Amino acid sequence: MPCDSQYLPALVLNADFRPLSYFPLSLWSWQDAIRAVWLDRVSVLSEYDTVVRSPTRSLRLPSVIALKDYIPAARKPAFTRFNVFLRDNFSCQYCNTRFPTQELTFDHVIPRSKGGRTSWENVVTACSPCNLIKGSYMPHQIRMYPSRTPARPSSRRLQENGRAFPPNYLHESWRDYLYWDTELEN
């Protein structure tokens, strides 16, 4: 198998041995992981069987690494479309149905045409059909209310929500460091 970051990424943990992020999962290419090992910025916790060689050294590729210096999580998550979807668990807040990201949009609970702002407290995840029905109506006019009151999430809440969506690829050596309810696939 070729040495490609797609095939042999390293799971990156903070100095407290928790992933830097769950969604997206904190992964580094094997090249970046080797560079960090060489610069003594990380501790290797687990390795793949694959070995890379230079003219003077051989090294097994790291599969799990931990930063030597702790990186604090951002206190306030950025307001982005993706983070709104993650806060709302990729579910339409009007019909409570989960959708793939490409089938979601966001809705201003108080429409922009009525003075609503684009903020954590006024934007919710919506599917296209519900968004079209709600349009520029106020919730009480059409009796469409979000299932949860929109609010700014903490970084911790986004991380916890992200744990509900494991990536397609999870290496066996990562099992002790990740906490998902689903079974890991090789």
C-alpha cells in the first residue's frame, strides 16, 4: 500500500489525550506526523506496521500521537453554516428529520425582511421543503416553530454533537481514544 495520508493518517490528541476535534476528526497526514515526531512536538502512542526509511533511519508510521503542549479549545465557536448544522445535529428544526449536509439550508426564525439578524440566536437548520413553506413568515403567522430555541453553542457542545457522526474510516488503534456508540470499522 502506498504511503498516503488518505490511507495512514495519524489521530491527533491534545496533551490531555482527547482528540483536538471530533467533527472533523483531528487527523494529520503521515508526513505531518513524522515531522512533528522529528521536531519532538508530539508523543507517539500507537504505530502502524508500515515503516518509512531515509538513508540513515527507519521509522514506523505513527497512528496515534499526542501533543506535548496543551492547546485550549476555542471559547466561542465561529458562526458558520456547518456549525449551525452541527449544533442542530443535521436535523431540520421544523420537521425533525435528519438530512445529509447538501440537503440542508438555514432559516432565519425571525425573517431578515422583518429585522431578523443572522446570529446563533435567530438561525436554525432547515430542510428545503420546510424553508420554502416558512418563507418570510413569522413563526406565529404560519405556526411553524423550531423544535429547539436557537442559541450559541459552546465549543464543548459542538464537540459532543460531532461525536454522534463518526467518520467513514476509523483505524483499530484509535479505539481507546475515541468515544462513539457505533462499532469501529477497519
